[in-house]
Amino acid sequence: MGNELGNRYSYKRSLHWIISAIGTFLFVFLMMHMFVLHFSGVYDGMWLIPYFSIPAYFFCLTIAAKYWIEDSLVRRRSFFISLIIAAVILFFSGLYFPSSYVLYTGFRSILAAMASVGVILYSILNTRKKEKTSQQIKAGQGTLQTAGTNKWKQVARIVCLLSICCVLFENWQKSIMVSYGILTNEYYSMSLPTFSHYFLSILSAILLARFVKAEFVPRGTPGEQDVSCEPEKTN
């Protein structure tokens, strides 16, 4: 009986790790795909504010990624691995090399490559910082937060919220456009850019939900929770 329960627990834990890793890869790959695609200039005519979308995807892959990773070690490690895999796939698929009809192809390619490298470097530095901070907390060497750090966190929260909402709104809009086009028998190529908006709508909605949960849902102390759970005494 004990072995059966242990095997069932191990199976559920392994399944949870696999789902977390796959979800993280889809989040990273699709975000990176749209991020680089905007640099190519292909969607400049379809989306009215492409220059807001580029930094929005960048911030969703950097400072807002912590809300996706949260405290999961599996998602943290798979996030960095997914960035490397996504960059390699997009490079060899030719997405970093825009078509000849797009203006400033060389400049766009260099800018897209530099931005992708910046995302990867930020991920490396942030992962090392997280591990160092966790080690300091375990060792009881945590430092007090300064006023400047708190101000930066407030700015980062606003940037994260705006970026997530921008990505969510963009993909919802494009999902509606694609759905309307399919219903009216317009031609849509069976490619990743056509249907990735549906998945990105779901993933960005999950990211927004995790942001709201982390920033706006009050977290009571265990003592407060125990008091609130006690039944009222009647006379």
C-alpha cells in the first residue's frame, strides 16, 4: 500500500514537472517568435502600435518572467534552456533574416539578434541572483531593502502590468481577426504566425492572472489565518 501511494505520488510529481517544462517552453518560444517577428517588419501593417509590442514582449521575457517562474525550480531551469532552444530554432528557420522587401533588413537583423542576446543574458544574471539570494536567506544573511529598491520595484510592477496587457490585447485582437477571416473564407496560410495568437492569448492571460495573484492578493500570516478559521463562540 505504501509503495503504491509512493509510486502514485512520484507519477503525479513527474507529470507536474513535465507539464511545467512544456508550458514554459511554449511560453518562451511563442513570445520569442513574436518578439523577433516584430523586428522583421512583417506585422507593421497589421498592428497599429508595433513599437509598443516590441518592448512589451521584451519585458514579458525578462522582468515579468518571474511571475511565470514564481518559486518553481523546474520552470526556472526550463525557462533558461527554452530561451537557448528558441533562439537556435528561430535562427535556423531564418526569422532573424527579414525578406528583401522589408526596409533596413541588415539593421533589423542585428537589432533582433542583440535583443535576443540581451534577453538570454538577463535570464542568466537573474537566475544567478535568485540562487545567491536564496542561499543568503537560508544562511540568515538577508539584507534590508532600501528605499531606492522599493521604488524600482514599483516601477517594475507598472512596466510588467502594461507589457502583459499589451501582449494580451494584441493577441486577442489578432485571434479575433484570424477567426473572422476563417469564417468569411479568407485565405490564411497554415503556419505558426497564424495560430500562435490563440496560444499566446491563453499564456498571456495566465501570466496576467499570476501577476494579479502575486501583487494584489493579500497574503495573511499563519497566525491571522488560524484566527480567521476559528469558529465563532456562541453564548
